[in-house]
Amino acid sequence: MSFKTLLAVITDQSHLTETLNQSVALATALDAHLDVLCIGVDRTQTGYYYAGMNAAVLQETLNQARDDAAGLAKSAKQHLDASGLRWGVTEAVCQLADVARFVAAHARFADLAVVPRPYGEDRGIELEPAVEGALFEGQSPVIVLPDGGPELKMPEKVAIGWNESAEALRAVRSALPFLSAAQTVHIVVIDPPKHGPTRSDPGGQLSQFLARHDVKVEIDVLSKTMPRLSDVMRRHVTDINADLVVMGAYGHSRFREAILGGATRNMLETCEVPVFMAH
């Protein structure tokens, strides 16, 4: 398996250049086709508020979304013209409530989606449903970009956040093209269960599975010495100088993660390297 179709999702001019730079670099390294989805988001939520809003105002917000989409598409085409890649740009408008479904419809036929970090300052509220749409309805793995990271290329050192969950295993299987090409892959196990079936060999079965794919594997068993698992993982990623994190997405419900926080949300908020996720 290899990544032959990449989908870059862009909803804001402020993130366009960095997202395209990273997507072009990765598509070049993979010799892949790059599809760019430029979405103008109509942020009115009819039925929830704006009582008494007249048709002229509603039409104005729709026109603004169309202008946004056209501006994004124009900038994307100018950026890609000199890339030497095989590429396509899709310009579209959708309402905020429909972003996830719209992204999913395009992500279904992509091998990998590339999106900006959905949390933090200067982030539109549409980025979170864009990530979730690709992951859940689109059933596509996703790379979430950090702010100001180096160019995305084939990773040399990868850290896998391993907790034996179905989501983590799906992420590992989906990331095999990256894992096989890496110089070293670290299976990171934090506080493994004391009474589980793999207590004497945490990460051993995954290590064997990957070794048969010619992946060069090391197992790192860590104690939870910080309040959050994501903090321990992030510190270890820095310690080993990893350039990609592979992890399962949303082990708990998305509602619980959004309200209480969780490993997925915390990693996306704070990780300084790209995060490859699948669900």
C-alpha cells in the first residue's frame, strides 16, 4: 500500500500557505496526486439564532462565503502552478453545520488528508469538524499539522502511541508506508496494564507485526510521571527527536473529549510535530 492521493483541506487564507507548502512537500516525497479542497464557510446557523434575520442578510453571508471560496481557490492554483505536481483544486461553499459531511465526501477517496491544527489561537471553529469528517465519515487517515513545522517529507523517526486499542491499531496499519520507510520506529507504551495478557511483553505483538513488514522497531515503556498521558508522550517525542507521531483518534466519545479533554485533543493542541491519526 502507498499514499497516491492526498487531500488538503483549506478554509482560511491565514493557513493556506503553510498547509499547501506542507502538502506539496509530502506529495512530492510520495509522488502522489494532490487534491485541494477550498471551502468558503457560511457561518450562519439558521434555526439556532438570528431570529428575524431577513433574506438580504442571509444572502450577504452566502455571498461572502462564495467570495472566500473563490479567493482560496485562486490562491491555491497560483501556489500549485509552479509545483510540478499532479494536482486539482475544488472550490465549494457549505454551511458550518455541514462541514464534516462535506469534507467526508471528498476524503472517502483520498489515501490521506492533510489539515491544519484545529485548536489554538487564530483557528476557525470549522477546522474541528473538518478533521472529524475526514476521520469518521470519510474513513481516511489524517495528518494534523503543527504551527511552523519543517517541511513534511518521509519521516526518519516515528513515535507510535500504543495502548492496544482498535483505534491505535488502525492508525498503525494506515501508517505502514511511513513506518516502512522510517529509519527507526518507537512503540511508546505508557503505564501498561499490570494484569493484562501482554503484561510481560508490552508492545511485543505489535513489534513482531511491524518487523515482518521490515520496520525497524524499538519499544519504549514509560511511567506516567506527568498529569496527562499526552504530556508524557509529547516529552518523549521531543527526547527522541521524532518527526511524526502515529496514534489512534478519540478513544472516548468526541463529546467527552471536547468537554473534558483527552489524549487526542491534548496532543493536537500541544504537539510540535505532525500527528498522524486514524479511527
